[in-house]
Amino acid sequence: MFEVIPIPAFRDNYIWLLRQGKSALVVDPGDAAPVLATLDRLGLTLRAILVTHHHADHQGGVGELAARCGAEVFGPAAESITALTRPLAGGETIRPLAGAGDADDPDFAVLAVPGHTRGHLAYYRKGLLFCGDTLFGAGCGRLFEGTPAQMAASLDRLAALPGDTAVHCAHEYTEQNLRFALAVEPDNPLLRRRVETVAALRARGLPSVPSTLAEERATNPFLRCREPAVIAAARIRAPDAADPVTVFAALRAWRNGF
């Protein structure tokens, strides 16, 4: 139904543009210029903007895009979001292209995924997840405002989605995350295969994302906090790590200094 187009921004961000007919929505437009250029090149009208959290590299272009395109802005009510017209808390179902003349306008489920920030949201519809800085390729976001328990629960919430869900995160971090993942699980054959696949993609200048949730569950240490090998690796750094939250906290602290 949607064509999903990655728009590179800054050093390693992705702004995701979803195209349906001549209508479009964008997720986390930290910079307006590349979005406007893409809209112009493809002859699209921007109808909606979805924001996952308040950091500038995710919402820096919202004001200009909303003013120039008249797009509705969806985002977390608990955070300061420029030009916000549809404040959300998680648990809602939204139709961001409603009124655009598209008879088959799809629903998106809004998921509360605090941890990176207190009000962080993700947007999901069948087959597609836009998760901002909560879940990355082979990694997860830093805990700037939330707690390990919040982030572990948020990652569990995302990991419970269908395995074929395409994970559209907001940064090209997969290669460096995989280096850490190998330090945690050096004997994971699926992880080693992913390292080779991602290296080949990046060598050709191609994005490493989206991945799938099945792939993340098999190779992302932050989704594998119940696996014996991951628990054992975490305990080398934090001997008291036992349950998924304390294992997650040990891994996140290790990754911060990796």
C-alpha cells in the first residue's frame, strides 16, 4: 500500500517518507530541506508528520514543513514538539492520511515506548514499524530520560510484534552495533552472517535498514536478555545481573563505553 522511501539527513539519520498515490507522510523530519526536495522531485503533497520524540534531529524540520505544507503533526503529548496538532500518549489508533482523498487510508497503532526519552512513541501498522531511537539495527537507544526497566519493557513491547515487521529506525548505526553484539555473543552464527550482509550493503553505499523483527530477535543483544549466552556475558560486567531488566542495564552500560 505504501512505498517507503529513506531520506538521508545529517551524518547518519534517516527521515522516512511514506508515499501513497500523490499523498505523503514523513516520520521524524529533523531537516526540512531534503524532505521538500523529495516531495518536489516526486510531485507529492505532504499530508502528515509523525514525530517519535523531541530531540532536534527528529523534529528540527517540523515547523517549516508544517508551515509550508499545512501538514498535520502527530507526536508525544508529554514532550515539546514544534507545531504539534495531534498530541498522543500511546494506545491510540490514527489515520494520518484521512481526508486526503485516499479511500484505503490505513490505520497506525501508536505505541508508548519510553526509555530513550520519557514520552517516546513508535508507530506501527501491519508490516511496518517506525521506532525512532528506541530500537536500532542490532542495538537500542541510550537512556537519556527513562529507566532501564522502562526501556526493557518498551523493547519487549516491540519484540512482540510479528517477526516479518520491517523495522524502520532513525539512524544508520547497525555496523557499530554489530561489533558490540559480537562481543556479547561471539558464537551466534546468525549474528556473524548478519555482520557479513551489512558490511556488503554498506560497502555499496546502501542502507542497512530496515531489518525485520525476526532478525532483531535473533541477533540484537538487547532483545536477547533472557538468552543464557547473553546473561553470561552481562554477568562478566555485572555479577548480580539475573533478570531481564538487570541484564539489559548491564548491557546498556557496557555499550555506552564500548
